Amino acid sequence: MAVTLGTLRGSLARARTAAWLGWQVEGNWADPVLFAIYVLARPLATALILAAMYGAVRGAPAGAPAAGGSGSGAPAAVFVGFYVANAFHAYVNTVLVGLGWTVFEEREEYETLKYVYASPVGMFTYLAGRSLVKFALATISMLATLLVGWFLLGVRWDWAYVQWLPLTVAIVAGLASTLFLGFLLAGWSLVLTRAAMVVLEGATLASYLLCGVIFPIDLLPFPVRWVALGLPFTWWYEALRRFLAGHGTPGLMQGFTDAQVLLWLGVTTVSFALLARWGYFAFDREARRLGRLDQTTLF
Amino acid sequence: MQPAIARRPRHTGARLFVQATLARTYVRIVGSLREPTWMLSDAIFPNLGMCAFVLLYRALGAPRAYEALAVIGGVLTTYWINVVWGMGAQLYWEKQQGQLQLYFAAPCSRLAILSGMALGGLAATMLRSLVGVAIGLWVFHIQVAPFSPWVLAGVFALTMVALYALGMTLASLFLLYGREAWHTANAMQEPVYFLSGLYFPIRTLGAVGSVAAGVLPLTLGTDALRQVLLGPTAQGLLPLGQEAIALAGFGALFLWLAGRAMAYLEALSKREGRLTQRWQ
């Protein structure tokens, strides 16, 4: 028991050190105010783009809607759902893809990946520690987006419809899948060389398109729709819309009950957790075999 | 007695400028074709965001003309990304690779090198932006109004000159900075997309849109190209002629500014010892 507690305490200490180091790496180039501007600029701008698009449609003269559209003037509640999902997508951009960028930067830019491997902290704990900082940054980004929406853009929901318990479960599951897939992507980045840059950027953009963050997945082509249904984030965003904004996505998702949405979120999260655990260590072994840990190919 | 190696004529002035420009153009084009993954990312990725925004318009039941607005904006993001990362941040990459000093040891003008980067980047990006055009036409079936190809070519050329001249100015600024360059380039994506109204009519922004048009050539270029391709449904900010004149002014201003900024910041970087400093 003492050994277990000691091991746990040691792991936490290492994770805390890695988190502190992560903060130093990510934030030591600017003062906190400037850093906050840089951190918030992209997500807030995306939120403003969405609001401007919605504003343009509301003010548009009546015209023939596009195929698959829900008719002129979609209900505000539908847009609120998209906006909320877009705010939470900060976790995918910052944590999931950010862990891959950590590997890329450590190896290609700073050339310190081999020292991380050689240190007593170890790569896995180091990544876990770095993810803590990224979670914190994503949380700030998400809250800022929701607050700007609420107070400046009028993107509001009725608190009476918030289902706190399912919402909490959904948030925990969503964050867990973000972390697990982040490890998988970090592992893949270990094997890839400079192509990691493309894969990571692609993952950022593809997740925005595939998970139906800002539109119903019904609008995706048929085979792609099945890919979307296989991703935990599609279910996560649907759960957030239902349990926080009080309004699910129209179309295909309406065929699922709240319990089914939570069930599928759980199933996909566990599946990807198992895949990520196996995949990370498999990629790690492959990277060692290929000699990729100290192979710089970009800078 | 003949020397073993014939002495080559030394080129100076305009001829050296043109040769250096062409040499850098060649390197940029060949370099962009040598890495297949980068070709893929440059051609596909900017369009993924555009697809998401077009689908949002469909979900909101917007008129079809809005999808065309978003597609034109999406195609122009390809150029903006090239301007920011391929022009603005290029000298930062060179610094990280440890070869920036070679640029400054070369006997040619720095502006010739920047011009070559711009020409090469533009040529490579034009090919890749065709993917966005293809997606717009064949996947989303956007419709354009009848237009004059000459007017389109003229407005496009003015927009590109203004954009890449801005890129040359940014390259000078980024010369001085280290990691700030990376973060600045990141911060110049979505915020600029918003201020340029790439995915919605710029008129939606009201006064903010007018101010943006006075500062960012991308705003005016996007609006002008939409007016050419979509006619009245583009909901243009200013008459097309005025926007063309403003774009020409932007081009001249940024070209002049690039020369001044390069000379000043090169001297400052040397004085502060930051020209060859990596990982700062």
C-alpha cells in the first residue's frame, strides 16, 4: 500500500513538474496580458465569424434555401447549439491536437525530445503534465467564447432546461476522449517526421468538419456520416447541445434519445481509450525502432 | 594563356535584381513541389474550413448566394495562409534552419529575394486554390453571375500584388522576432478572416467592416472579387472601381514599406544580435 501511495505521489509530482515546465514553454515568451490575447484571438474570432454568418442570414432577404437546409431563418436555439459546440471544440484544438504539437516541437524545433526520454519524468508523464496546461488554456478559451456569446452576441439558453447530471457525465466523457485521442495523435507524431505538421493541422480542420460542430451531420455525404457517428466528439457535442443548451440537433440525431446519446458517447469514448492506449505504446516502440526520437527533418 | 575557368560577367543593378528574383522564384516553386504532404495540406486544408462554413449556411437555411460568398472567401484563405506562413514567417523558418545569414551574405537586394518568394508562392498557391474552386463548382454547385474575364484578372492581380506586398512587409517584421513570429502568424488567421468578412458579406460588420477595409487589403480584395463574380448579390462595400484604386494604392504602399522595413529591421537585428539567434 505504501509503495502504491508512494508511486502515486511520485507520478503526481512528476506531472506537476511537467505542467510547470509546459507553462514555461508555452507562456514565457510574452507577458500574461499579451499571452491571453494570443490564446483568445483565434477562438473568439471563430465565434465572431459564426455570429456574423448567423446575423447575415437573419438579415438576408427571403431567398431559395439550399438543399438540405432547414428553411429561411433557422431557429435561434439551433444556432445556440452550434455556438456551444464550437466553444467546447477548443478542447479538441488545444488538448487533442496540442499534444501532437508538443512532440513535434520537442523533436523538430527545440531538439529536446531525446532528453525528455532520458529524464526520470518519462515521456508519458511529461505529456500528461503538458496536457494539464493545455486543458487550462482550453477552459479559458471555452469560457471566454461562451461569455462573449452570452453578453455581447446574445447567444443564450434557458438555465431551467440544463440537465446537470447528464451534462457533467458528458463533459467528463468528452474531456477523457480528448485526452485519450491526444495521446494517440502524440504517439503518431513520434513516428512521423515533418509530415506530423500536416497531420496535426489536418486533424484540427478535419475534426471541425467531421464531428458536425457547426452543422448537422446529415449534411455530410453518406459514408462520411458514418465516420462522424463513430467519433466520440459527435456524440459529445450532441450531448452538450441537449443537456446545456436544451436543444438537440435537427435531423438524424433527433432519432436518438438522451440516454442513447450518452450511451454512444460512453461506448465511443471507451473504444477510443483502448485504441489510444494500445496505439500510443505501439507508436512509441515503432519510433524507437526507426530511430525517430532524435531525428530532426524540418528546421 | 587562357584561365582554367572562364570568368563570368558580374551582374549588378536591375539585371541582378531580376536574376535573384527568378532564382528565388524557382527555389520556391521546386521546394513547394518536393514535399507531397505540404502540397496536400496547402490544397485541401484551407477548404475544409470553407466546407464547414458552407454547410452551416445550409443548416441555417441561407440563400444560395451566401454559399458562393463563403466559397470565394475560402479560396482566398489559401492565398492568405501562403502570405502569412510562406511570406511573413518565411524568414523565421530560415532563421530556425540556420540559413538566414546566407540571405544577408548574398550580393543581391533583399527585396529581390522577397519578390522571388512572392512570385513563387503565388504561382504555387494558384494551382492549389483551384481545388477550392473545384469544390465550390462541383461539390457545392455554386453559381456565379456573368462576368468579364479581363476584369476578373485585373482585380485578382491587384489583390495579389497588395497581399504579397503586405507579406513582404510582414517578412521584414518577423525578421526581428522569434517565437512571437509563430504566435503572430497564428493570430493572423481567424481574426483576419473575421475582419475581412471571408465567410459573410463584409457589410454585416457595419463600421468595423469599413475600418477593416481601410487597413486590410484582403477585405477589399475579397469584396471586389465577389462583386465581379456574384454581381449585386455580393452586397459590395464600395463601387468596384474605387476598390480597385484602393487595392492599387495598398500594393504601392506595402511595396514601399517592405523596402523601408527590411533595411531598418535588418540593421536592428544585426545590432541586437538576433539575426542568427535560434529558439528565442
